[in-house]
Amino acid sequence: MRIGIVGYGNLGRGVEFAVKQNPDVDLVAVFTRRSPETLKINSDAKVVSVNDIENWKDKIDVLILCGGSATDLPVQTPKYAKMFNVIDSFDTHAKIPEHFENVDKAAKESGKVAIISVGWDPGLFSLNRMYANAILPEGNDYTFWGKGVSQGHSDAIRRIEGVKDAKQYTIPVEKALQSVKNCENPTLSTREKHTRECFVVAEEGADKARIEKEIVTMPNYFADYDTTVHFITEEELKKNHSGIPHGGFVIRTGKTGNGTNDHVIEYSLKLDSNPEFTSSVLVAYARAAFKLYNEGQKGCKTVFDIAPAYLSPKSGEELRKTML
């Protein structure tokens, strides 16, 4: 399976490494908005200007889109679905239905397969929410994220005047998590489910009290959470906070029979590298898109539409023998 990557940030580099772990996958090209000659990559793939991507229509089986959900993917995914089978990690939950419609129209017109919102949330967490709801129709859903770096919230802090650099961690509230696991079925506010911890490098002479106030009162990001701000040196940030870990829990609690038996379904992830793990999920779903296309399918899909066997390089016989 010949893979192309659009975008070479943390996610694109992760896809490049994931390809090396999958013998049935070959990375043939990395498409970039930068000058190709300035981009150094970690493989033998060609580095190509994204302006020349149409020339690769017959040389790539699946194109993995590694741009951002805010401005890149809403444009790129339907555009490239007119030429390629595509995968993206679009993660703006509220806009997924709209994104699906746009991509589905383009992919059906071109006869290609597109799979959107691939990753761990949306993605693997979505699957586990769906499985649990189907199995325990009477129950409650809970999703906790973290402990992990929120890249969007970290960027929001870095935009504050006087901030040189910053990392923000989302942390589940242990008391709330244990209450859910104990089948107490709590009704939890935003503040009761997660806290936020910020590590900030301030510019020399900056007003730290003002910066802290701007962080903890920032609407849509921190105002609804108990937020702690630590001011540290640039050296401390590089030494102790250079990674991009993440993870979380999807939990459904429910009752069966006459309502006397409690059940807990729990799925959790603990990730040293959020983008590298997401990239590995993208490559597995690229394999699925390739199989579906070869069967003659077309249009947009989500993780709900993909049978698990399509993700694996193993045959049905091997899967039944070794994993069932």
C-alpha cells in the first residue's frame, strides 16, 4: 500500500515512523506547503510541493492528511477526496456531521473512499462509547481526558502578552473518577471532572500576576476549571515538559436484569506521545480504506463503519486462529 502524507508536523512525522513498523505499507511522498528543498525527513520518500499533488493521483493508494482541524482539514479533506482515498483526524466534535457531508459528496463523485475523524478521541474512544451503549442500554457515559498535554490550551496561554512559552496539562479529578467506577452514577459538572495545571515561562519583567489572572479567567479554556499556574524557567520547561503525553478513560456504568446487577465497562489509554499514537491509528485505518476501495466501495466513512478485520494486515483465517 503506497501512502502519501500532507503536512509534516508532529502528526506527519508520527505517520512516517508508523509506516516503518508496518511491512505492508510504503511511504512514497510527503507533500508540504514549505519549500521542498528545505524540509528534512526521516525516510527515503520524496518531498513534494503540495501544489504538485495532482501529479501523484496514480502513484498513491491512500493520502493521510496531517493538518489541523480548525482551518486545514475542512478544506483539504473534501478537496483531496476528489483525487485520492484519504484519511484525516478531524477532531472538532460539534462539526463532524457537517464535515462528513462535505467529504462524502466529494468522495462519492470521485469514486474514492474517505475515512474522517480517525484517532483516539474521536476514534477509538468513540468506538468504545458505541459498544458500551449497545451492550448496556440503561446506563451512564463518562469520558475523562488526561493526564496529558492539551496543545490547544497550551497555545492559548502562549498568546498572552508576556508569555514566552507554556505547557498545560488536563488532569482527571480522582474523586470523580472513583465515584464513577464505584457505580455511584454521579452528575458531574465540568469543574468536578477535570483540573488544569499550567507551566509558564514568562518574559523578563512581565507582570506574572496579570498573566495568571488572564489564564484562570480565560473563557472557553480555563474559567470553568480549577486551574493552577506555575511560573518556571525555560530550562525547567525543556527538561521536564518537552513531551506530548496524553490519554484518558471511557467508562459506561449500567444495570441489567431487574436492575439489581451493576456493570462497569472501562477503556483507558496512557500515551507517551499523543501524535505518534494518533499516527499509528491513522495508518491502520489507511489500510482499511485501501481494502474498501479495492472492494468497490466509495464515499465517506467513520470508525463506526469499519469492521475491525479491515485494520489488520492479517488474513481472516489468521485472525480467527490467533486472536478470536
